[in-house]
Amino acid sequence: MGCQQSLQGSDVSKVRTIYLNEPIRNNFCKNSISTAKYSIWSFLPRYLYLQFSKAANAFFLFITILQQIPDVSPTGKYTTLLPLMIILTISGIKEIVEDYVKVGDIVKASNGQFLPADMVLISSSEPEATCYVATSNLDGETNLKIRQALLETAEVQTEQLSSLSGKIECEGPNRHFSTFIGTLYLNGKSPVAVGPDQVLLRGTQLKNTRWILGIVVYTGSETKFMQNSIKLPLKRSTVEKVTNVQILVLFLLLLAMSLVSCVGAILWKEGHGGDIWYIGTKDYSSHSLGFDILVFIILYHNLIPISLLVTLEIVKYIQALFINWDEDMHYEGNNVYAMARTSNLNEELGQVKYLFSDKTGTLTCNIMTLKKCTIAGIIYGNLSNRSDTILDNLSASPSAITESGGFNDPTLLQNFENGHPTRDYIKEFLTLLCVCHTVVPERDGGNTTYQASSPDEAALVKGMKKLGFVFTTRTPSSVTINAMGENFTFEILNILEFSSNRKRMSVIVRTPTGKLRLYCKGADTVIYERLSDDSLFVKETLSHLEYFAKEGLRTLCIAYTDLTEKQYQQWLLLYKKASTVIQDRRQSLEECYDHIEKEFLLLGATAIEDHLQARVPETITTLLNANIKIWVLTGDKQETAINIAYSCKLLSTKMPCIRLNSNSLEATQQAVNQNCQDLGILLGEENDLALIIDGETLKYAFHPEVKRSFVNLALSCRAVLCCRLSPLQKAEIVDVVKKHVGAITLAIGDGANDVGMIQMAHVGVGISGNEGMQATNNSDFAIAQFSYLEKLLLVHGAWNYFRVTKCILYCFYKNVVFYVIELWFAFVNGFSGQIIFERWCIGLYNVVSIPCLYLIACETSVTFLYCLRLGSVSKSIICIHSGQHKYIFRAFVAATHPAEAQALHTWFQS
């Protein structure tokens, strides 16, 4: 990618201009991209770099070169070369096993195709120039999104493209999926604002639309999808790095042995020089001394075990097979087994200190149901029947949640049909929930599937369908519902979108009777402060909300207000002005929305149950007991993340929460510093606190002036929730924690938006769920359920760590035993450099050890049930990371003086 630049560090770069039907004037980046670890040309240099970054391989390459010098090597030319070649070949085969679209100015795509570049929608085959796209590759959401072309280009057909003339001015390449600021200039027409509703991004899939036409604005590495990607790293385990240090220690020992042998050779020849005519005498000089040092280095070089590398490769491969074959991590629902996609990081699983988890599809099933509601001060819903049994059986039949456990109270319809005094409130409540949303119906024959931007909206629309109020049709300008067998069409005038700051979503409609009405649903805190003095049932609804919260249900308040034509027209002028602002458009729109979202009349509230995956609370509890810190990083709304954190027992009602929601650098810095001061001497210690922050505030928190204080504050909290994050922000958080604490990190997710953090963490785990295979394909390990993480870390991780470290110690011990004999032999052969073993015996001895393989592949320190019952045991069985030096020393003493080694055993245990 010749024009790829470092664009990821900036939010918005220079303004870009795209000229229509003038390809010579447009300067696009190459549109070919690659996310593979290796290519045909890069495999050999990257693989050799990875292998020779291991100290042992680099050392043996050095010895191999020395052995090719005539009259230097006492062991021959090939005794090291052959094992080294075998090791490199085996490792290379394992790496291979484990591991171009061109566009023009205007693109035509057909139904089912993935879009090759970021483009502005010109027209489509559908009425009113709309189209539907699946964005799961970008944001992990499985619902369809609706996009609509501008009226100025909606009628353009393929044969009319050549006559299209003008230009688009827009912001430069950036990584923000949800924003786009541009202006379309068509010759002879007035400029028109272009926003995110007209933009189709690379990686999205066209659905339910025969064809679309689009003007390309970003290609290749400049697309928003690639701006959120990171370079695939070459991961090395911590044990491997520690072993490299120990190999350097052994190398120093090797030099010491060589120097001792050289001194011994000089002294021996001085004392026996006249009697060793068969050896020959020579005068010693600095040159001959250096020559003898090389001879002894080659003689003792296998003190550093070359067998360690190939043995570890085989052992890790066997460990990976054990993970793949584990029936306890077999998800029968989809017949999916756990999979170790690389065996290089098996032992890292047993050292994980920080776990970063996505929310949607990772902790949850993306399945929600309407459980209860309150309308006009009356609670409806089955108050005793919760779906706990369904959750217990979730791993076997996730579809059961959608079939039962939903809203179940015939009293609601009875009150509606029998003329109860609250009948009008019930009708307006049900109508509002059928109209106030962004759900898109997808028809497949006689079946209708609702595609929603959030599971909450889907749950509400499905709940209304069961009650006889059915959402049937959506166009860009209208919504049609069927209420008790009668069709009603509402004209959609404006949609006031949800945001984490607003905590509400509204629509302005013209009802079938011609009235102007604003429907709104949102958090109780924002709805209640906008209620009219004439609103009824305020206290009753508030008490019901408290009851729902204690039940662990997600709540939304439902309200409306009637508008006059004059009010609406005055507000519409403000709206049009705010929607064309270039700078701070979102803030201007939110201020504009505030002018009309007022004087609400309260109808009631809804209560939704969010379904976690099976055994998520138990798994999180076990991981916390194993002293693993858990952070939740999600692109979802803040309220959703908080509710899920309570449901999965990551947060508790007794835990104080620190919320950081700021819209400027100064405000963020002040909030962070104030919280750091409040902690005082507890800063840097783990406290029973929760930190909650959104993506906008995080952007300021990572400013150099605030970053260190923010990280110290976050690390002082027991739980951290980061909401509304972009994929790149997820990766940045993992990178910051990884560098700051120096501990092993693990990231787990199920969508393409999680790929960045999965690649950035020491260990990446992908969940093969409902959001495609992107996370799985870029992970180190793949599982089907979050709960399988418990056995993967605390059983396989602990066992693998124990086995790998024991293998390292065994190989060190084995080679010390072998070459100390060579040292003792030097005392009786006059330090002449003579070998005691045959050359090929030396070479084969250092290739592999069958007893070691069997021992390391099968031995367990404790049973897996004990590992799961007491998570912290996985830490106590590990010795090499914290005390490697003394264990290496003990292995050396045991090889040279077995009796003394036994005497030292008690001291080492203390």
C-alpha cells in the first residue's frame, strides 16, 4: 500500500475533494489490503526474525558458523547444523499450518456483496433510494441499517452516470464510523449536506437491495475500516522471554567453563610439556589462546539445550490438541469445539492478570425480552415467573429464550378491550412503542424479522406484536402499524437520535388523524426533568421503576407531547440550520433537540430482561477469585453496559461508582485529578470501586497531560467499564494497560470490532457467535461460550504453564548432566579438547527426549476440579516466573553434585 500513511493518530485530517466522472483529478490510495500474518514474500524474513530473536537459536547459529572453520571444531561441522535445521523446519511447518479489488470513481454493487470502499450513496433500486446494509464487520451489531440517498441524486440510473457532473467536499480519512461531514456540489444545483445516513462503509454487506450506486470517497488503508485496524503483531510468550534470559546466563557459564579449560590447558602443558611429544608443543600467544577458547566453546556449546526448542514445539502442539479435544469446551448448540489457533502462547493462559471483554455477544446472547411494564400507574407482567431456568439451559437451547419467558399478563389486553379508565393510555403506550424506534422489518416469504440497532428496541417491538400492535412497514418517511387488525400509517417527520449524552430517543410524527406529536422513550432521569406540570402518575411510575431496578431489569420511561404547526415550523428552522453546521454538528443538533423535547406527558415505563450467556456470573466470580482483573470494553450505550455489569456480578449495589462523562480536555483533566486526590494514599491500590467512562471522554483521558493520572485511577478500581468505544480505542486501552503494568493481558470478543484488542493483547480469544468469524480468525484461541474461559485459563492454562516450565528445567538439567561429564573428562585428557562421546550421539541426544515428551504432555500438578474450585491454585503451582534463577541454579547443582542438591532442597522451599 504505497500511499498508506499514519492517519490513525488524528481524528480528522485535511478536507478532501472528489470530482465526479473526472478520474484523472482524483487521487485515491490503492484499494488492496491484507490482514494476514505472512505473505509469500514476507514469510521467510519475518519467520527467520521470529526464530533468531530466540537467544538459543541465535547462539546455535553462531556455533554452526564456528564449526565450519577448519581445525576449530572438535565435534565436526554438522553436529549443530543438522539439529538446527530440523528445529527450524518443524517450526516453519507449524507456523504455515497455523497461519485485490479495484474501484473507480463510481461503484455499482448488488445484493449480498461486501462493499469495496467507503462511498456516498447516489441511488438504489428501492423506493425513495433507500438500501439496507449489515454492519457486523464494523460495529458487531447484527441488525440491518437503513441508508438513503439524497433527493438530488435519487433518480440517477446506470445509463445516466456519464452525465453526472460536480464534486464532493468532505472531511479527510479518519476512524470514526458514526460521523461523516461533507457537501455535494452538483453543477447547476445548490450545495447539499452529506451525512452518515448517506455513507456506505467498506466491509458492510448490501442486504435486501437489488443494487446501489455510490461515489467513492475513501479507498484501501484510508477507509474507516482500515483506519481502525492495527498491524498484526508477532506474539512471544513471557516464558520464552524469561528463558532467553536464562540462556544468556548459561552462555556466561559456558564462557566461564571455557576459560577454566583454557587455563587448565596452559597449566597442564607447562607441567607436562616435555612428556607429551605425541601432542606436540607450541608457544602460547593471545592468538592461540583465543583459538583454544573457540575450541572449548564449541566443545561445551550444548550446555545450552538445543533440544529445548524442538521439545517445546512438540509439547505445545500436543497441548493445543488437548484444548481442541476438550469435551467440556464443546458447544453442542452449534457443534463447535474450542480451538487453539496457535500453540506458541499455551502457557500464557496460566499467567493472565488482566482480562478485557467485549459485552454484546461475549457476555450476553444478544437476546432480550419484555418482562413487565407500568401504564398509567398500573404494573403489568408476570411478577413471579423469571426465566432463570431458561438461562440455566441456555447452552443447550438458546432459542428457548425467544419462545418463552416473555411478557405474560392477560390483564393488559382485558383492560384495553373492556373499556378500563386507562384504555386511552394503554392504546397510546402501545402505539408509541410501535412507532418510536429505528427497527427495520425484513421479510422472508411470510415471515417478518425485526432488525434493530439495539436488542432493547427489538424486544419492545416483538413484545407489542404479541399484544396485537404489529409494526409492519417502514419507509424513510413513514411507519405503518397494525393495531388490533386495523392498519395505521404515521408520517415520520424527524428522528431525534439516541446518544449517551441525551439518554433518550424521539420521533416527530403526523398521526393518521393529522395531529403533530412527539413520541419519546429514554432514561427516567432525563424524562422526568422534562415532564409537564399536568403529567399524571409520576410518583406511582417512579416507585415501579425502583421495583424493576431491584429485579435487575432494564427500564425505559415512555412519554409524549402534542405540537402545534407553529411550534414545529419554528423548530424546523433551527433544525435545518444545525444539520448543516460543519463544526460540532452533533452538539448543535442535541441543543436543537432540547428546544422541542419538553412538556412531556408521562405514559409509563417498560422493563426488559437482558439474557446473559450461561454461567457468566459464576465464571466472572471464579476469575476474580483467581486474582484476574476484568475490564468490559464495549461500543454499546453506557446504561446497557452498567446493567450487564450488575447482571453478571461484576458490579454490586454496594460498590461506589466513578463516572467520567466530559466533553472537553479541561473537564476531563479536572475530574480525573479530583478523583485521584479523593483516593489519596489508596491510589495505585485495588479498591472496591468501579470506573465508568465513555469513548468521548476517553479521547481526552488519553491526552498526554491526563493519561498517566487516568491509568493510575483506572488501575485503582476493582472494575472498569468503557462504553461507546471505537475498535481502535479498545486496542489502545489494552496497549496502555499492557505497557503500564507489565502483566499478561487477555482480550476476548466475538465481532470484527474486537479484532484490534484481540491482536493487541498478549493472548487473544475469539468467540464464534452471531457476529461472524472475524474475531475467531484473528484470535490465538477460539471458544464458543464465555464460560469456557474458566477451564481454558484455570485448568489448561495452569497445566500448560506447569508443564512448559518443567520441560525447560528438565532440558537444562539434562544438558548440564551431559556436559559436566565432558568438563570432568577434560581433567584427564590434558584439556586437549577431546570429546568423550561420539559425534552423532551428541547430535541426536540434543534433538529430542522421548521421556521428557511423555512426562510434560501428561503430568498434572492438581486435578482440574481443584483448579476450578480454588482459582488461585493456578498461581501457586507456578514457580519459574518468580523464581527462575534459583531453580536453574538448583538444576545445575543437582547435575554436578546430587548429594549437595538434596541438602539445598529445604532452603529453596523456604
